[in-house]
Amino acid sequence: MMVESYIVHIYRRDEAVPTKILGTVEKVGKRDKSSFENLNELWAILASAKGERSGGERGPGENSGNPAPTTL
């Protein structure tokens, strides 16, 4: 398994709605950046950068039985 490194910049977070965050994701060594507006978009960026998610992996809040993380 190859380890991948990312830089995640969070510019805004809504304390009333913890899943609402604004920021960018950059893969270390690459110039491309992707922006996100919530945890689900952040998860989708990280999952697609990995290639594809395996069937057992779930993103934040996707009926995983655990609540979405509120802090990063």
C-alpha cells in the first residue's frame, strides 16, 4: 500500500453546522488544487485522488453508524 500525502487548507468553518467547511486540497508534489464546501466534498476529493474506494469504505455521514467528524 502506497502512502499519499495531502495538504488541506480550511478557510472557513461554521460552528453551528460542523460539516460546513470551505477549503482546498492539494496532493504533495502536484500543483493542482481542488476546492470543497463540506465534509462530503472533501471526502470525495480524497477518495477520487486515491483512485477508487473499496466497497467497505464510507465517507463521513454515509450511514456508517458513526456521526461525521466535527473537527479535523
